[in-house]
Amino acid sequence: MPSSDQPPNFKLHRNVILGEGCVVGDYAIVGLPPSGKTDGELTTRIGANGLIRSHTVIYAGNVIGAHFATGHGVLLREENEIGDRVSIGSHSVIEHHVKMGNRVRVHSATFIPEFSILEDDAWIGPNVTFTNVLHPLCPEVSKCIKGPHICRGAKIGAGATVLPTVVIGEMAMIGAGAVVTENVPPRMVVVGNPARIVKSIDEIKCPWDYIAHPYPPPVDPT
């Protein structure tokens, strides 16, 4: 934060609540009211130790956990629910009414549209695009907007495209550049356009022998 005798180079709108230790970079805007809302009508909360880097714009109504971080030039639209230790890379766009769990990582230049869901530990590579409308410009399009659902621990490779309503199962892996048109079962690896299952993550081995299996199977508690 700037010193007390120097005016800040960022803009905090009304009804913005920043947790202890939050840092807001130059030319960032936090709490911007969306169309149809007045300044301060929606509460914006960011938990402790957030890092909002320069030129980020965060609309009003977001509820964000602790240790949130953005890269430079991130756009985060209104009324999202975001957990703890979430990171969003530079120049990514997150639309409104998105839900993210804890420890979600979204890399740079990624687009996540409204009504998408990312569960705990989801990992989204750079230049990934989610979509949420099957038939753009359909007269009834507003009734069926629904983004992808990325389950716990799933990983989406760089440049992949995930179509509306698709569910990516727990710990599944989407190859770089894949176009995912159908649901992916848990722990499966898919590649190509359209994406197809090629193996399980349990079959993946480290090519340099640093570790036996990068994604070991879950331990049976019994």
C-alpha cells in the first residue's frame, strides 16, 4: 500500500472490505458496481493477505477467501464465490456467478464464463477457454446458460476448449489443445478434437524417473 502522505493509485469503491494484509496494486479497481447496481449496493469481500496486482478490475459482490492473488490486468466480474488460496493469472477473464473452491489455479489469458464451477484444487492452464452456451443467439439462450463443471483436482492443459455443461471428473486430465465436447470420467486422460479417452492418470509415469507415478491412486481408508 502507498504511504499515508501519498494518494493511492488504485480505486476502492464503496462497501469494499479488505482483510488484514491485503495489497492492491497501481491502477487496480475493486468493487466496481455492475450495470443496474449503485455504488456500494453489493458488498465486496476479500480475505486476509490478498494480492491484487496492477490493472486488475474486480466488480462488486464478489466474496473471496484468504490469500487470493491476481496477475496483472485480470478482470473479475460480479457476484462470484471464491475460496481460499486461489490464484488467477494475468489477463484472464472470469465472468459473473462463477464458483471456485479452495486452491484453484487459473493460469494466464484464460476465459471462464458465468455459471461455471471449479471445485477444490482444480488447475486450469494458460489460454484455456470455457464456453457456456450451446446455441449462441438462440431466442431462449438465457434459459440454458451453464458453464463447465470442473471437479476436484482436475487439470485442463494449455489451449484446451471445454464446451457448455461438460463435467470433468475428479483428477481427470485434459490434454493441451483438446476440445472437450462430452463428460470426462474421473482419473481419465483425454486428448484431441473432439477429445477422446486415451488412458487413466494411473498409467502416467514420470519420463525422468523422479517419481514412480505423478498421480498415485487414492488410499483406501479401510
